[in-house]
Amino acid sequence: MVEFVKSHGLGNDYIVFDKTQINFPLTEKNIRLICDRNRGVGSDGILVLEKINNQEFKVRIFNPDGSEAEKSGNGIRILAKYIYDYKYTTEKEFFIYTLGGKVKASVIEEQNGRAKTIEVEMGKVTFRSSEIPVAGPEREVIDEELKINGEILKITCLSIGNPHCVFFVDEIDEEKIKSLGPKIENNPIFPNRINVQMVKVLDSNKIEIRIWERGAGYTLASGSSSCAAASAAYRKGLVNNQVEVIMPGGTLHIRINPDWSVNLIGPVEEVFKGELSEEMLYKLKD
Ligand SMILES: N[C@@H](CCC[C@H](N)C(=O)O)C(=O)O
């Protein structure tokens, strides 16, 4: 029997598995099938939890195209709720190891004994090209010109464990992020591909964004994208260090600390618990 929980952070949905229950290989084909919204459970990604002890956990984060991500802000918040709600820990604060570094998660609000709002210390932002990575000479990638579809975009790139490319606009245009997103994601200057954010600054504490996620496409919200968009805006002097990030799925709160570490706060909801069917498991083991 392979059980799972499906949850979302502002419409960015993930399936959580406990590593000890998984009896099929985590191949690209299998991840794609489980995330498929017609033939599988359907989600923006998969989280595989491993418990180390009462205060430390490990996670593997998969995108729906089968690739593995270093970090995910909503994924970590969803995992933290799962850890707390299903009593993998007795603590309200604990650590999670990701491929993109160690993060601290805190349950800051509960409802009926279940986590409702989670804060994550996401780690430090870097704008250095080799750390993102972005091809070319070593530099900070701030307001660089990138030609896409005959249009020159001014991009600011950074990593918060996973890579992001941010561009600023006067008006949000959904169609534009959907058409430029895949071209930027797969541009050869980004050897590991990249997550993309279109950002409109509303005032010194508020931005609105649209997201094209690496390996997932257009999503309603993204935690690491919110951190990236807020950090790029802060670096360019467009906002203060506390930023509300408005997305189609809802709002996340970001704080950028003096050492460029970033905190992310927002709600998480469980949608359902399930069990993969025998037929599905047969396919996954094939
Ligand atoms: N939805 C996420 C980001 C998930 C990983 C991303 N697609 C990547 O490949 O880096 C979030 O909430 O941060």
C-alpha cells in the first residue's frame, strides 16, 4: 500500500509521500505519470519525505516533468505541515535538508491541532552568475539584456537554492509570461534551465507577479519565486525589505534580512489523503 497526501500552498499543489512506503522507482516516467492531471493523481510536483530524527528531515522535490528541484518554498511549507500534522515531530520548529541547502520551518499558526501558517527560513540569495548558474564571465546578473522573441528584456537573476530569472513590467500580461516563460526557461545561457517571474511593483511593500516554473510551467503561486521577485526588487531599490507578493493563487509575505537570507510566510491546506491503486502501482513498477 502506498499512501499519499495532497496539499496546496495558494494553489501550488504537491503530493507528499513517505520514503519508507515507496516501492517503485522514482524515474522521470513515474513522476510524470503521478503528476499527470488526467492519468495520475495530478499536481505541480512531488515531495518525498525522509525522517532523520525528531528535529531533522530530508526532502526530495520533483517537478511534474520528472526533473528534480533543489528547493521549493511552497513544497517546504507543505512538507512542514505534513510533518507536524502527522506527528513525525513533537516540535513546532524543525530543519529540512534540501538539495539546495538546509532550511528551518516553523509552525506559526494552527487550527484544531493542525498547521495552518508556516514560516520558512529559505536561505541566502546570491546574484553571482556561477552560483545561479548563468553562462558567461563571473558577475552579478543585474539588469542584463536578454533578447527573446525579438524583444529585449532586462533580467535580474539569482539563486535561493534554485535558479530564478526576474524581469519587471509596467503592466502584468498573462499571455506574455506564458509565451516568454518556456523560451527563457530553456535559453542556453541557463545551463540548468531557470524559473521565471514577471514583476510589477505596486508600492514600496507590495509587488504583483506571474510565474513560469522550470519543469512545471505556469503555476498559480510559488514560494521560491516570491522570494526571488522580492529580492530582485529589493536589490534594485524598488521596495523595502518586507514585501507582500501577490499572485493569482494568493499572497505570500517575504522578509529580506541584512545578510540576504530570506523568510517566507503563508498558509497551507491539505486537500485529500489517498492510496495509489494496484493498477497504478503495476504501471509504476513496470
Ligand atoms: N513551486 C515551487 C518551486 C518548485 C521548484 C521549481 N519548479 C524548480 O525547478 O526550481 C516553490 O514554491 O518554490
